[in-house]
Amino acid sequence: MHTVWKGALSLGLLNIGIKLHSAVDENDIKFLSLHKECLTPIKYKKFAPDCTDEEVDDKDIVKAYEYAPHKYIIMDEKELSALQKAHEPRSIRIISFIQNNEIDSVLYDRSYFIGPTPGHEKSYLLLKEALERTNKLGLIYISIRKKQHLAIIRNFEDGLMLQTIHYPNEIRDITNIPNLPSNENYPIQKQELTAAINLIHHLTNPFEQELYTDEYKEALTELIENKIEEQEKTETISPAPNIINIMETLQASIEQAKIKRDNKTEKEAK
């Protein structure tokens, strides 16, 4: 399993060597864009339309931040690299512990399995058992792929899991949704609410994850496999050799050779 991050997790004076592995494998089906005539993959050129139609070399491209319409500040690569290194330590510490139910699910972003590095198995297991017994989450900061995240560490099945969390300013305000109804404008009658609650109770079942699949992806996979099968059949059916044409060509060659031979004989006779 690919390692996303490797470092040390600090719990007080206790250091635990850990590795992060992505907990989700989306396996999306990806398509290429091809030229219709020659089936060559389409490539896109980097160019600056205001000054040239020619492709711009990578060495002539800089990073910039647009702070106002068409106004930019250039960001130096060395400055960015130094800033990233300063905020991308290979040692993280648990800031505090919080209750398991304090974080709304909308805040969760990405999930990673945490594994121990060799020699840190017991410390890892100790933290897992302690989190499980107390039903707490460990709160941390961590930098993954050049971005700093707020995250939690929690007990998960036979191991530990790290989940990154959105910052509060990244969550939009639901009150900005147009036409959001309220009880003042649309009063709910008691019997209506009772009927809705009864319906929910009747439709409530235990969540069995294995029962749910990506039906669109399955249908798309089947379509792709059928197309591959059809194409392979077409490619394996090659046209039978044109025996008649070959024989005609050989016979014509023989006749031509005879004519040349006869002409040569006539010349020699003269």
C-alpha cells in the first residue's frame, strides 16, 4: 500500500513512528480525448494569448496570485519552498483530545489509515486502546502534499485512522441557499409530522454497506468490456488471402518470363 506521509506522532513525551496510507480507492474510470480521424491523444499547448501563439517553455512560467482583477503578485519558488518546509514538519503532536461526537460530519474531508513504523507497534497499540476506551479523538495539525490540514486521529476497527477536517471558513453558510423554507412561511401540522416520522420508522434498516454499489460505474464497465470484446473480434477476423489474384500474378510473371526468353532466343538465332 502506497505511503502518503511518514513521520512521528508525539503524545506528550511519547513518540510513535507512523505512516499514512489512503483509506479510499475511488478507481474512477478515466477517458482520453482522441482526434476523431487518427485516434491520437489530444495535447494542449501552454501559451500566453496576449503576446504569442507559440508554446511557452516551463522555465518562462511563474506562479502568481491575483489580488484584484488582472492584478498579480509574483510568487518566488524559493520563497514558497522555504515556507512549505517550515510548515511541513515530519513530527506532529496531538494538540488536545475532544469528544467523539463534537465534529459534524460535514467537516470531514479525506481519510487515511495510520500504520506504525517498525519498533513502534506497542506505542501505536497503546494509543489505539486508550482512544477506544475513552471514546475520544486526538486533534492535530499535519501538512500533506504541501497543504496544512487540521485533522483528527481516532480508533478504527483494528487500527487507527486520520481524517482531515475542513476549516470553519471553508464551509458555506446554508442560509445563503435561495428559497430556503422556514416554519413561519410553511407551518407543519402535527399530523403531517407524525405521518412523516412513522414513514421513516417503517423504512429504517441497519446499514449494510456491501449491499450498495456504484450502479453507473458497473454499467459503464460492462459497456466498455462489450466494446473491447467486439473490437477484438473484428481485429482477429483477417481477410482470407486472395488466392486467385496471387495465381494470376504468378501466371502473368511466367508469361512475361517466356516472352523475354523467346525474344532472347530470336535475337541469338539472327
